[in-house]
Amino acid sequence: MYEGVRVGLKDTGPGYFSGPGGYLTIIGSALILFGLIEVIKQVVKAEKREDPVVSEDIGEPWFSNITFRPSKITPTNKMRYSFILCIVYVLLIRPLGFTIASLVYLGANFWLLENKVRTIILTIVVMFFILRYGLPAMGLSVPKGIFGF
């Protein structure tokens, strides 16, 4: 959202939301909104759960039982990983560019949410063309990375 406001204040177009700053602000707001919705859903689900996710062996750290297979990751940890992915996404936008960083973020989140590999690949391919060619066609400028897009 910060990037959207920064770009939007530089743009002297007809309106804030009609330019690239508006687009980035809307996308940032949507990501924050969906993130908050997911956090609330996971908290409500965790409160309804009968068996709390607590290690019985107090001597072990809480993260020792985490595996990186989505089917074995608890909902609470999925929420944590999703939040970490948001931070990594923001950090990757400048070096990789908006398009590549968005595709990495999208693929990682789809994998975390246990979507089929075919669905993940199809979504990434479609979104690549939308982000690579659709945004410039609409006159929107997004940060470019090491690949020039």
C-alpha cells in the first residue's frame, strides 16, 4: 500500500484510483483484507477445535514438529507461513519485479493452501500473461525486476 500511495502522489493524472498508484493501493488493500479474513477464520477455527495444537513434551520447542508438507501443517502454522510469505513478497518486489514476485507469492500460497499442482501451474501461467501484458496495456506501470518486467 505504501508503494501505491508513493506512486499515486507523484501521478498527476485525472484521479488517484485511475493511475498506477490506485491499482497498487487496491491490490495492497485487498491483500490486507484477505489476510485479516484468513486470520479471523483461523482463530475462530482454533477456538472451536477440541484438541489444541500443543506439544505434550514441554521440553521440545513448538516448531520441532513442523514439516514442510502442507497436509501436515496445522492451520495456525499455515496462517503464520502465509503471513511470512506476505513479508517475503514485499521484499522480493524490488529485486525480482512485481510480476515475478507476484507469481512466486501466488504459487507458494496456492501450495500452502493444498491446491492441485495443475491448478497452481495453470493459475501462474494465466496470471503471468495478465501481469506481463495486461497491466502495460491498461497503462499501469509496476516495478520492474532483473528480467526487465
